[in-house]
Amino acid sequence: MILKKSNVLIVDDDPDVLTAVKLLLKTEAQEVITEKNPENLNWLLQRNQVDLVLLDMNFNSAINTGNEGIYWLRKIKEWKPAVCVIMITAYGDIDLAVRSLKEGANDFIVKPWHNEKLIDTIKELLDKKEGIKTVKSVKTTAGDTSILGDSEVMQDIFYKVNKIAPTDANILLLGENGTGKDLMAKAIHERSLRADKPFVKVDVGALTDTLFESELFGHKKGAYTDAREDRTGRFEDATGGTLFLDEIGNISLQQQAKLLTVLQNRQVTRLGTNKAVDIDIRLICATNLPLYELANENRFRKDLIYRINTVEINMPPLRKRNEDIVILARHFAKLYASKYLKPSMDFDVAALQKLKGYNYPGNVRELQYTIERAVIMADDSLLKADDLIFSILETSGGDVIVDDDNVPLSTMEKNAILRVIEKHNGNITRAAKELGLTRTALYRRLSKYDI
């Protein structure tokens, strides 16, 4: 919807804000309605055809909850679910504004704002409402790829990332292996205000209890047998920047308790000392495990979940974003053709059909390795269906597409691991590489499935 044809409602108890925004939008929108009292919201929404609401976070109203904006946001979504809502907030209420996104707000702006930025935000929202796509990717300098996608689910993720990255909100990335959680964590850091500070990644699921404390919190020389010198932990290493804790769902309850204490106090104490050190980090966590199910089974602390997921991003499996497969495949073909000094490569019709028909239990990572292998082995610049060899199909005896609606993901993963290990005659290093896992991660899965 074009802003020129839209009606905008501004609700704020500051008359100066109402006047400023009305003057700004007067020539941009079809109609601009202002209101000081949020208790008139329902009447205004029923009387007028409102396309977008600019809503303040705090009012001197009868609703004395300390977060009136959230209350009125819920009411708007109850009365008019299709109306776009942009929250107006002060910098000190950023956490509350981020919470409003989880409650259904489409966006938020921080006082004082830049007029051009406010107009662009409104236009982008109204375009998005009409299905006009504007964001194609989130770029990152990590490794060999950007995060690409033209699907609706990825468009929503890109939009959310653009909003939350500049804040210090803790982020929880959920999704299967190979969906790009590590790349997304790096991309968020690079779009944050901490981009020039360290980005520190830790695979916490691979750490024993002693190593967990030493790795994250640091230690004093002699704190334990192998502690031969003083060492700072990853929390201190990440000071001023971002700490990315991967495989967070695999840590023990004891480790969860220690991590929670640090996050609550914003301090770490090195092993072997009693001196607390202040920390200043932005936390991003990731897991492929169902944390909420683990919490219901008392295997993961609910209070820790609340602490680490101010904002939650679910990275979809590739089979749920089929329209992105060709975009990604061509990206990887271009990437590896350049890397291996090959001519520009594309796919014939049969190859594209094969790409779109496969189920990708290994997700984007599996597609990436499949294209890399095809580019290396190809004798022609046009990749054919026979050039595309998927790791599971190599050992399954036929081009069978797994029906993921009927087969549990755990069963698919176990079978894939068994086939690849058998293919490599028990060589864990080669099997892990083909599966896109570290040796440690593969050993954990062997233990998990009693293989």
C-alpha cells in the first residue's frame, strides 16, 4: 500500500510529538489523525479506516502498568489485527520495545528519530503489508556466503534482524543443523553497534563441567591440574562485543545454573579466585534441540530460557523454503566456480528439478557441499542432474525422497549418520566432514543414538 493512499493514526500524550509527526506526514499520507488519550483508540479505529498506528510506549493514563504501550498494542491487535503498529519509545525502554515485537508490533522507533528514517520505516511496512518484497539477503563476512532467501519466511527473518541487530537484546536462534544459525549470529553482530568489537563463538555443548567454567569464565594458575597459567574466559574475551554460545541445549543443569548466575549478575569469577569481574557482552545462543520440551521435562531451566531469548529467531529447514533452493544453488555454483578457477556455471532443467525435489536433511549446508562437489567434478559449465550427488541418496540405493511428515527427524538423522559412517568404513573424520559436523558434534550424536 502506497503511503500517499494510507491513513495514519498517531497516539501520544506529548502534543509536541503529535504536531511534529502530523506536519511531517501531512504531505506524505492521505490522512493523519492525532490523539492524546489512548482510551479513545477503539472509537477511532472503528470510525476511521486506519492503515498504520504510531503508538507511544508510555502514557499518563488509567492503565498504570509501567508498560501501557504493550497493553494498548494488545488491544489494537484484538480490535484490528491487520493494522500495522509502530511503537514510539525512548532509548532507555529498548528492551520493552523489543518485547513489543514479540507481542505483535511491526516495528519500533527511538526518540529522537530522523524524519527520513521514520518515513522510510512507514513506507517499508506498508509495502510489506501489500507483499512488496524489499530485502533479499543479510550479508556477513563470515566464511564463504551471505544468508540468501526470497521466501516469505526468510523475508520476515531479514526484516526482524534489521530491527533487532542494533539493540543489545539477547537472541536465541533455533533450527535444525545446517540451517545457518552460526552465519546468522555473525550477521547480527556485524549489523550491531558492537560490530567493531570481538565476536566470540563457543561450542558449549562439547565442554565438560570443568572445561565449561574454565573456557567461559577463565581460571587462575593452579586452579586445577592442567591450569599452568592464568587465562581469561570467553566472557571477558568478548567484552564490548558479542558472545555466541552454540549448542546451548546440550549443556547440563549444573552448567545452566552457573551460566544463569553470570547472566543475572553480569559478572564472572575465574576458577581459583574470589574476585568478580564485570562483563559487557551481547549474548546470542543457538540450538537444534526443542528447548521448551526440555524445560517441560525439567532438563532445561525455564528461567534461563527467559534470560537468553529476549528475541527468538527460528531458522527454517530448507525443505520449508523450497523457493530459495535455486537461488542458493546458483550462489554456491558461482562461489565455487570462482574458488576452483572454473568457468561460470549454471544448471540444466533436469538438474534444477532434482535440486527442488530433494528433501535436504542436512539443509543449506548439505546443498552447499553438494554444489561444491559438483563444481569440482564437472567437465562442463552446465551442471546436469547426474552431477548432483546427495550424500544420503549415494548410499540409499535410489532417488527416494523422505516423507518428513511421517518420519521423525531423529530417525532421519540417525539413518543418515549410519549410512555415511558405513560409506566411509567407520572413518569418523570423513563422515563428520560429509555430514557438515565437527568430530565432537558427531561423537555426541553417536552417543545420543547409541550407535
